[in-house]
Amino acid sequence: MKNGIIILVFFISHSSFSQSPWVKDKGEFYTQLTYTTIPNYTDMFGDPDYSLFGEISDNTVQIYGEYGLSDKTTLILNVPLKVISIDGYESPFIDCSGDCSEDFNKTALGNIELGVKHNFYKKDWILSGQFSVEANTSSYDGFSGIRTGYDAYSFTPLFLAGRSLGKTYFQSFIGANIRTNDYSSNFRVGGELGHKITKRIWLIGFVDVVKSLRNGDLILPTQNMFTGLYVNDQEYGGFGLKTIGEITDNFGVNVGFGGAFFGNNVAKQVALNFGVYHKF
């Protein structure tokens, strides 16, 4: 079995909701708090794959919300807080005969996202469009090389389609991430299939592909390249499973993980996602 299939990579977050074609009813409010962890990794996908100069743990606490502006239009807000640490970092620029390793930690905002989703067709199939903007609200520490988000504004148009068949549903999306500041833009496509296996538990399988268009010539600081955090031309092809447990009609939890068919400039490590949600 290929190494890229058995090693997991992070690509699960708020995407199952922000890439859904279903919109909220007017005045309906949905909130979700998630925690995503990519612990203790030293290896990255690349061509060829490469190792880092320390052990990185990348954690995200994220607040996601949707509000029904009308029966056809939903507003979207996502606020990520990044908690990133590097243990045992050894600079390749320092010639040291003893233990010259250092530890670094940084907690700061990632890229805050604001978007709008509009439903165009609602019969057997649900067809919607979405447009969101990620603000350049992240930060960078030049000494450690820790970056908490893309140093750019990102514009993401998506076409969304889905269908519900009782206890089973299907949804898919296609679109792009268009970034400023000489980052490359990305082509995106994916989908998921979910089935209600008990009265209150959903089991969901999904695929998600992000492919860089390699149209940017961004030159990042060398220290940032050593960490691999939010560098240019990040891409992956992934698959995964997640479950949703409906504790009540308005409150529930979700857990997920994913695996990679291929990747570039993304971590080779298990990523787990835990979340709680509430509907108002």
C-alpha cells in the first residue's frame, strides 16, 4: 500500500457545512465549535517528500456560524484560532556540537471567513451558489517561522449540489480559491455521502481535492519554508469518514478523520476533528 494512503492528512474542519447546498430558513441560526488537532508531525508531502527541522503540533479552535437572512439566502462566518507549537527545533544554519534545539509556541487568529450562500433551485435536487472571503487576519513570527494563516485575501466561489433520499443524502461542490499577494490559486472539487445508521447517528464518507494552479510566484521567508505552515502551492487529494450524533433535535456532536491519496506541502500525520453544534 502506498505511503500516501496509509498516512492521514488534515482537511476536515467546517467544510461539511460551508460546502452544503442546503440553506437555513429565515431567522434560523446554526453554530458549531470545533477543535482540530494535527499532533507531533515531522514529515511533509512533497515531490519528493521532505522532513522538517522540528516536531510541529498544529491545533485549531474554530467558531462557525450560519444565519438565514431569507429562506433562500444564508450568511456564513468562520473564526479560527490557531495554537501552534514547535518542539526540538534545530536550525540548519547553526553549527552546534551540543543540544541547540529550541521550543516555540504561538496562539493567534487564522484567516477569518465571511460568506453568503444562495439557493437557486429546490426540487429533487438542491442547487446553490456560494461566495466567501477569507481576510488576511493571520500573523507570522519571523524568528520561529510559525504562520497562522495565508498572508493573503482568499476569494472562494463554489457551485453546490445535493439531494436527500430519506435516511441518505449526497452533496458535492466545485469551485476555486483565488488568493492575492502572489499565492497560487486552487481548483477545488469534492463531495460526501451520508446515511443515518440509527435514530440519531449519521455515518458519512467524503472526498476532497485541492489542486494548485501554480500561477503564483510568492517568495516566503526561509524560516517559514522550514515549518511548511501556509506556504504556497499546498494541495491534496483526500478521503475520510465522520460521524454526527444528534443528542437532541437542536444539539449534537461530530467526530472525523481523513486520509490522503496525494499531497504537496501538507503534513503527513493523523488529524482528528471534534465538534459540538447547536441550532436556534
